[in-house]
Amino acid sequence: MSSSDWKTPVNLRPKAEDYEFNLDLALSSVLQISSIVPETAFSAATLGTERAGNAVVIGDDGLVLTIGYLVNEADSIWLRANDGRVAQGHVLGIDQTTGFALVQPLGQLGAPGLRLGDSDEAQIGDDMILAGGGGVRRSVAARVVARQQFAGYWEYLVDQAIFTAPSHPNWGGAALIGPKGDLLGVGSLQLEQSRGQGKSENINMSVPINLLKPVMRDLVKLGGPDRPPRPWLGVYATEVERKVVLMGIVDRGPARKADLHTGDVVLAIAGSPVVDLASFYKKLWALGDAGVEAPLTIYRDGKRREVTIPTADRNRVANAPRLH
């Protein structure tokens, strides 16, 4: 695993004198992570076959937390500590609901575990650090700019996601470190936020760490949460003027088999109107567990159509982690 030479701008980096905790020690818990995914993997078309980002040690046994898309369906995973030590890793579990993944290093990295904090304490205006593997030069001193629901186009929803600015250039899996030096979230996305008068800024969305706590034991022991999987359609959707429009259909998904098309507008699920992505997902998941039939009302070519789709378990279309 090679290390690139990128750095965050000096004026954006955290400074040790601004924090009451040991900044260097906290940042030493954050690793670089890279993975190789086979071209035949379900996620290869959208996420690529070579992925790189960050991860954070959260256990005394070296247990590592990252964002799931970095390691999903990976054949090989490599972890790199700030002192240059490298070890291969193995995925213990991925939770598609939250987006978290746990990785077990297959060698000693010597990085300390970062304590899990209470992400409910993160409030707008609070100072944070969004830390990448590589220490201060790959970290950003940020602030919380929003706490709100986030709906992703890939059938994903997070309540009370943590949004921070300025944006980290390599946000995937970055550790969101709070003012007490504990872990409050894991970086997932970069988004654009309007600032008015035609101006905008990039911000990061982090998944709150409190969402990990109820499923962590299951991820380690079972590879996933001990709960029935949510129904999955296999669509990529977006909001356009209070309408949900399908902008993509997954090749192996139920929606493809049911002949849904890109451009279809979802009007209702089981007769209940759909006005945005959040309502779309919540009404879908309220139908029951994966496998339940989803009655959709769609609009296509000037006509309303009724389509019933047998949903599926998203995990069944993905390659299982390879044992080392």
C-alpha cells in the first residue's frame, strides 16, 4: 500500500494548543485504508475496483471502524498507521443500514483505540476535527453546520446526520473527533451547501457513532446486525420538485426484473403518496422485511401505472468477504 503526497492546507489543520486533549495521540488512532475489489463485484460499476480512504482504531484489540463502501466486496484490504506500519485487514461485518464496517487487522499496527463518544452531544457551532490517516497534515479543523436527516440516492437514510465545514478532501472513513477527543462519527460524503447570493460551499456528512453501538457486537460476531433485512428495490433515486424520480436501475435488482425504467416517477407506495426520498424509503421499509411485495404507483410517458415488485435482501447480491 503506497502513501500519496496530498496534504490539507495549513490554515485548515487543527492546532494542538486549541484542544484540551492530546491531539497527536488522538490522530494516531486514524489509519489509511485501501482495498481492491474484483471487477465482477456488484458494487464495482458504481464504486470502482480500487478504493482508498480512512479508518479509525476503536478497540484495544486493534478493531478498526470505517465506512462500508471502502471495503464492501473487497478481495484485499490494507491498513497503514501513521508511523508507517502496514497490515492486511479482514472485514468482520458491514451494516447496510448505517453504512458502518468493522475490519480486523491481521497484524500489529500499534495504534491506540479512540474512545467512542456520544454523538447526540454534537450541536451546531461545535468545533470538531475531521481526521484522515496521516496525522495533522491530513486533518481538518471543522465545525458542525447542521444536524439533520440525510437521504441518499441508493436507498439509504440517516436521522440526525452530522454535517461539518470546511470540507475534508479525503472524507471517506475520516474520524469525526469531538471537543473531548472522542469519536463522534465517521465521514461518509461530500455535499454542496448553498450560502445564498449564488455562493456555495462543500460540506461533509458523517454518520453518528451512536448508530454503531446497538449493532457493534452483532457485526463482530455475526457479520451483520441480528435483525431482518429491510426490503430493497435496487434503484437509484433523486428528488425533483417534490417528486421522486428514478435516475438508475441496478442490474441485478428487483426493479430491473419488474421492468422499472430510468425516468419513472414514483407517486405512491401501497397507495400512500411519496413526496421526497425520505418518505419513499420509510414507506417502503414499513411494508415489512426483505421479500415483501411493494405495490408502487409510477408515472411514465404521461400515464399512471401500478407495479408490484417482490423486494429483496440487498446483502444477497454482494460478494461475501474473502477469508484470509
